[in-house]
Amino acid sequence: MRYLWSVLSVVLVATAAWADRICIDKTTGQIREYQSSATAGTLIQNAVKAGLRAEDVEEREVTPETYRVLTNAQTAPQRQADAAMRAAQRQHRLAARAKLKAQGLTDAELDAVGVR
């Protein structure tokens, strides 16, 4: 019975001590680091080692689902900007191709020189 209690106490303590954590820059609100199975204080120590002040960062315990929601929200503006840039580049390529076709080049000739 004593052995069983020892094993259970180790499992229960380990489960409570290890959790998914994020480190957030207090100034920008940006996630600086994520670790699964990190102990409290680990991410702040890492931030200090990277040259940040401990007062400038915050460590939070999160679930993996919460982390995904936060990172999606944080990266959404950049993904939208990237999509807009790709759409503009595509429109530019199509306009260039149409201009060259108007000058008499065929689709085969345009494809041969890489104008897509």
C-alpha cells in the first residue's frame, strides 16, 4: 500500500506541475514562446536569458486549443495581407500575359518563356 501511495503521489504531483504555457510580451501582446509540459517560471527565465526584462513578459498556463486560438488571432492580419499580395501579383501576371498576347505571342510561346 505504501508503494502504491508513492506512485500515485508522484503521478498527481507531476500532473499538476507540468502544463502547456505561453510567454507573452506585455507591451505588444505577442506570444514570445510556447512550451508544452513546462513548469512555472521556465518561460520567464528563457525570456530573461534572451535579453528581455522579467517585468516585460507574462507567463500563462493554456490548453493546446487556447494556444491555437491565440496564434490564429495573432497571425490572421499577416495571412490576410499575404493573400492580398498574392492576388495582386496574380492580377499583374495576367495583365502582363494579356498585353503580350495582344502583341501577337501565342500561349505556347508565353509558356515556353515562363510567363504564366
